[in-house]
Amino acid sequence: MDGGTVAEAELRAHPLFDGLTGEQYSWLASAARSRELADGEMLFEEGTPATFFVVLLDGELLISKLVDDREEVLARHSTRPGAETRASLAHTFTGELCVLAGDAYLATATSVGDSRVALYGRDAFLQMLVRTPSVSELVVPVLALRAQDMIVSAGRRSTLASLGTLAAGIAHELNNPVAAVTRAIGELDGAVAELEEAAETWGEIATAAEREAVRAAQRDWCARPRGSGPGDALAMTETEERLQDWAEDHGLADGACLAELLAERGLDVDWLEDLAGRLRADRLPAALRYLSESLRVRSSAIEVRDAGTRVQAIVRNTKEYTNLDRAPEADVDVREGLEATLAMLRPKLAGVTVVRDYGTTLPRIPGFPTELNQVWTNLIDNAAGAMGGGGELTVSARAEGGCVLVEIADTGPGIDPSVLPRVFEPFFTTKDIGAGTGLGLHLTHRIVTRRHRGSITVRSRPGDTRFQVRLPGRPGGEACAAPPARTGRAVPDAGSRPR
């Protein structure tokens, strides 16, 4: 039930309003309206406009937030008996942060059992802080602590999200080489036995000159790069068919494997004709079988080797991204960090054209590598999300005076000019409820400006959005300030980017 009055006696009994004057209690009662809540009834919902500062008169409120499509409990506010400390008092009121910010509620409040609350509109709440200094002394520190807690919590969620991105990227990247190893080892099991039999037969019937001719053919095959065959799929199929027909016409029972192995290295029927010219005709079938089985084993071994090299590269990129083997503060190679981040985000960038533009004389800079990689992750991940899986991402880095300038640009739809001036405010986001906290890139701003004495700016128009990060290029050097903003196009000291 809404719209009831609040008795002065209820306010006098509330620890938040302890020790006020009669006049103050009278005003507080007149400025409030009460609301009765049934068990499970919602007082306010995340994402709706914040209109009231809420004082819990009796009962319990559950404060929850939608995080990754699941409801996460943030706090329980209750009037149950307890020590009247600042911590317990903090659980008897809520909504102050959002009301003062003039924004939406950041969480949902639901009644646990029957509850009764006093509601103060924004103007009344502001007057309360002025008329009752003792209330302000309690509310303002709690407000600051809650804001700090939200930033820390968002930082943890951002870190967990990055770890999730990292894990997904590693799993995706490892999938192909691991599958290649599994396939190659499976083929090797049968191929080695076939090779042993074919090698025994070939060794018994071949002359020294013939054995050398086949060895030369093997060396020539190994020297040719894989994928040097016809680039057109139809042309490749036609080459394989001609090679298979030739091999089977000359006594090889199944020429498909040999045909595929030769075609992918750019070899054709003329190459087989040249080999056949150096062998006796009745020995050619055994030579072709031995050649086919030996190249099959070599090809599987090369696949295992290449897969191992790819796994090593993934591990190296992961170490570069997480900086597992470095001190917290170090001389940072910005290009190295950007490349490691691009590698980790490769699955999300699958349909995006990535353009790199790195200066030739890019100095190492003092900083915290892991934190800077978090900056690159936020910017690149946001850019990829804005483009919806397509478009062009440009990643550039160059020296600029005593600073290093890193620019992340995308060809997405751009940021609405009406919200551009607010994109760096904490808690501001235009994403759907539960999809963003409005703090992700606010943390990026803190990392750049507070931890590294740099600056971050954004310029945006449809098809061209650019985030620019400037970082000091040497220890103890001057802080890197943002250039003057161009009206409507740039905002200095960036924080959260709404998408």
C-alpha cells in the first residue's frame, strides 16, 4: 500500500534519525510517504529511474543485481536488533547513491516477509541532508563506501570477465592444434605399419639408383611448402583426380592419398612421369606404394610438429597477456601487449579485418603490464562488439613527444552525440539491463590516468570511433595530457563507453 503517512514516533525510533529536534522530526514526517510491502513484493527494479531515498522502518529488503543472466544477492537490509554501528545503520536505508546521481537504480530491492518503508523524493532527500547534519554525517560516508564497493566489485567482475575471455580464447585456439595432433597420431598408428611393409618390399627389389631416385623425390616434396598447389578449389580437385588416375593406372592400388599429398605441394603428373623415367617399369608399383606411405607418415609428423609449434605460440601469447613471469611493474613493450591481446581476442575478431600500424621507433614505457593489457582488452573488446562481428579494427601505436600514443579505431556505428559527453562517467551505460555495469572502462580510465599518469580520449562519428591512450614514455617523465577537445567530437579523460 502506497501513499500513507509516517508518524514522528516511527522516525524517533529509527537509529538513522536518533537525537534530532522536534522540528526536524516534524519536517521528516511531513516530507515522507510510507509504503507497505508484502512478502516478495518489489520496491524498485534495476534499470528504472531512481526516484526515492528509502528508509526501512520495519522488515527486510533483499538487494540483488542481474549479472550474466543470473540474480546475484548484493545485500540484505534489515531492522533486526543489532549494534548501532555505522555498518548496521547502513542496512536500514538504500537508494541514496542513485537518487543523488539522478540515474537509474543499479539493483533490485525485494521485500522479505512484510516490510514498511519511508520514501523521500530527491528534493526532500537533498533538504534532509541540509536540515539534519547528523543524518548527513551517517549517510554521506556510507554513500562513499558503497560507491567504492561498487567500483571494486565491478573491477572484480571485469577481471573475471577478462579471465573468461582469456579462457575461451585459449580453448578456441587450442582446439585446432589438439585436433590436428589427435588426427595425425590416429593416422600414424596404421601408416607406420603400412610403411614398414612397403619399405621392406621396396628395399628388396630396388637398385641403389632407384632408391636414390625415390629419396630425391621425397626431399623435393619436403622442400616444397604446404599449400603451394592450385589456389582454386576446383583446380585442386582436378589436379588430385589426374594424379590419382595416373598412380592407379601405374599399379598403385589406392592413389587418393598420394594424389592429395602431391597436389597440396604443387606437384602434378609431370612430376610423377619424371620419377617413373628413372625406375624400371615393373618396380614402379612398389616405388609408388613406398613413396605414398613414406609421405603419409612424414605429413602426419609435420602436422604434429606444426601443432606443437602452435601450442607453444598460444602459451607464449598467454604469458605475454597475463605477464606470469614478470614483476608487477616493468618496462612495457606496448606493441607486445597489443599483439598478445589481439591473440587472446582472436575468436571474437574472427570476422573483423585487423589493421596494425606500429611506429618503427616505439620506446618501452614504465608501467604495469597486466593492467595495461586490461586496458587494451576493454577497448578492443568494445570495438569488436560495436561492429557486430564485422568491419575494420585499426590498432596503432607511435611515439608522440615524450609519450606513447595508442589508438584503437573501429568502423562501427559510432557513439550517439547526445551521450558522448557522459561516456566517461562511472555507472553510466546505455547497454541493456544486466549487460553492463557502466564501470568497465571507468576502471580503464583509472588505470591510465591514476596508475600510469596518462590520458584517454575518444572521438566518434558513424564509421569512425577512435579511443586514444597517451602514456609517459620514461620513468619520472611528465604526465601525458590529452590534447584540447574539439567540440562535439572528443571528450578528454575517458571512462566507460556505452554501446
